Amino acid sequence: MIRPVYLRLARGIILLALVIGGCTGNPANPTPVATAPPGMPTSHVTNTPSPTPTPTATPTVTLEPTPTPDPTATPEPTVTPTPTASPTHIPTATFTPSPTPVPEHLLLMRESPGTHGHPTLADFWEGRAEFVVDVPITGLPMGESETIVMRNGEFWSYVHASAASAGIVDQCGAPVPFPGCTVIYRSTDGGRTFHPPNPPVCLFPCATCPCTSERDHIEQQQYPRVAYNGTTLFLVYEYLGRTRLRRSTDGLIWSAPERVADTGIWKLWLRSCRAEERIGPHPFVPYDYECLAGAPPGIFTEGGRVYIFVGMGQNPGAMGCYVGAATTPGEGFMRCAHNPLFVGAREYGPLEEKGPATNPYFDFRTISSADVQRVGDRLYMVYEGVRGPGPGDHGDSQFALGVARSLTSQVDGPWEKFPGNPILVPLPGNVGLGHADLVVVQGQTWLYTSLDGVHRSRLVLVWK
């Protein structure tokens, strides 16, 4: 999420700091001042009785969608998607699943939202359900997480961490620079509390020692996202604005990284870009990169295909995707035919405002970090939008979460944004709102995110 820390990184990363959108969990960031208990923003959470039983040690707090003007009422920027045929010939990847049977306890639980009478994101969209705080402090790092549930009941949360944030070293024994490498935090109490790896070492080994940046991505395996098709796990992450893909059969041993198509951030002298990939002017960002198709990714697999979601362009930001078969190598993925799937607010809004008046513009600068679920004939996405930085901010700010849904049963088709966006916003000036990490357990939808810029919380979707 937040990226002010990039101002402290060397070897050219400074130029990318404010361009892509940020990484959370920066230990150098000052802790925001909050007047509510940890994990409960005062402006957007009110105390109400929980519709479902909650642990007695944790007060139930209702998180109501912020009543803001419908961003769709603001004219969208004129963006003409370039028709691109869905891939007909898909090259075969070199990844081969391990012939060794995966231990039963390492297989994933695969459940559909809404079973056993629980509400879904479709019910949230229709106003019949809401998110309430269930566990204010889970032990997960403040920034990004991607949590899966194993058959033995363990919760595995893939996050990026560093020597500064969690004492992480690479598999060659060297301290990992911030923002860090991918690690697994685990929970054995039903996803209530998580613990870092022991020993605190990166999940992916380096090709040789010492580790190198371009080959091993050791300093930035950021925003990991995971999808499972029943036989293979697919993991994507961001490395310097580029999207990388790895594969696994057990969640522990992963293939070498594959570059996803031509994702990245670049200038027009290098190559041209499409309208939805262009970076427009921002009142407080002086950087001069011109094209973006990458940023914090998302991933979804269905029907033998893998969809990788990426932020496209900035000012305004847009959501796009790439698609390939499960065996397609990363560079063989093709742009979705309907890019952009949807576009953010068309303008920055009031220049000096940072509070609730800016909510209609929350996804002006970037749209990214898609987490997608199918509910019936539609797909629902929770995504992160960033408006800032604002005047005087030293890094990205004004993060919020939004919801979108497909207008058809297809991923690669038109989408629409939730009229009540944003559904979750930080305290004014807070740069710590975490992106969405949706988990379904026995049909119940949970959401891991940061609410206070310090801790990562768990919310639960309940009937109103």
C-alpha cells in the first residue's frame, strides 16, 4: 500500500515510490493518532450490537458503508478499450506439478460464499449485510496479506516482510531490505491470531548466494495474491511495478518467477501504451512516467483459465486484467478484451481537502489489489483506491476500499462500481488502511485489513 519508504531505498527505486502506489507496514512511518481503540476508526465505525455471536473479549463494532455521493454520477473519463481477442493459442508452461502426492493436510479448503445461511457480497451490495469488526488485532503485519485455509484447519497468510519489520533474513542468511520478501504467517486458532515464520526466513530461495534484486526480487516481493484451481496454487506479486507469477502444488515450494506479459511502468520513448494505461497529471506528484500496467495485482482462476488483475494507468486509475490457461507461461498472458474493466474518479477533487469530502474521489490516482469472489452469476471484487498524496504528504495517502461487480457472468466483460463506495476509509490523514484479504470459512465471508495504520484486523460479513 503506502510507499513513502521508497524515498529511503537505493538503486533507482526512488523514482517508483510515488508512481505505483504504496506499501504498508513501513516501520519508519509515524503512528497515526487515533481516538478509538486499536483497529476501530472513529469516523466510520459505530458501536452497535452484533447480529451474530462474537468472542466475549472482543466488542462488536459495526462498520457501515460511508454515505457518499455515487462516484458513478461523476462522468467517467473517455477511454476507448482496444478490442483484443481472447487468446486462442496458448503456449505450454514449463511448470510441471510434483509427482509426489501432496499431504492431505496441505490441501486447501475450497468453499463457496453464502453456504449455511451466511450473507455474501451480493447481499452487501443490496444493503442486506454489513461488515463488523470481529478481531481488532490479529498479529498480521499492518499492510498486505493473502490468507488461505488448509484442510488441517491452519490459516496461512502470505505477506511481505523485512528485517526492519519482522527480523526476516533471506535463505542465504542476509537481512532483507524493506519492504521485503514473501513469508507465511500461520494461525492455529481459526484465523484469530497469526505468528511469523520460525525461523524468520523468506519463503522463496534465491537462485544462488548472495541474492540479487533483478533475479530474485529479494527486496520487493510485494502484495502477494494466491489462487487455487484444485491442483495448482498460483501466486502473483509486484516487483518494481512489474507483476510476477509463481506456481506450487503445496504452497511451500514454488516455481521460479515468471514475468506476466509486458507489465510494468515505462515512458513512451520505450514503447507506446493504450489509453487506459496512460498516467495523467496529479496536482501533487511531479514524477514523469507515462504508462502503467502492473501495480499491486490480484488473481482469480476459473474454468481452466487464470485471470491476473492489475492497476492500469493513473490519474485516473483503472482496473484491467490479463488472461491465460493454467499452463500458460507468464509472458504468454494476454490483455483482457474488455480492458479497462472499470475506471476510477475522473478528477482529484478539492485540492486542500483530506477528509470525508474527498470520498467521491478515493480511486482517482490508482486502482489495484483486486480480491475477487464469484457469487451466483456475477463476480464481486473488493479493491483498493488511492487518491493522495495530498499537499504536504511525504508519500501516498487517502486510501480506501471499494467494491465492484461484473455486469455479466464473465470476468472479461464490463463491470460496475458500488454506488456506496468507498465502503471503508481511514481516519483523516491516515495512510495505513490495508488492502482487502477476503476469506470464506464454512460459507462465512471474513475480511482482513488494517483500520488504524498500526494493526491488521479481521471483520466479518453479517446480516443487518
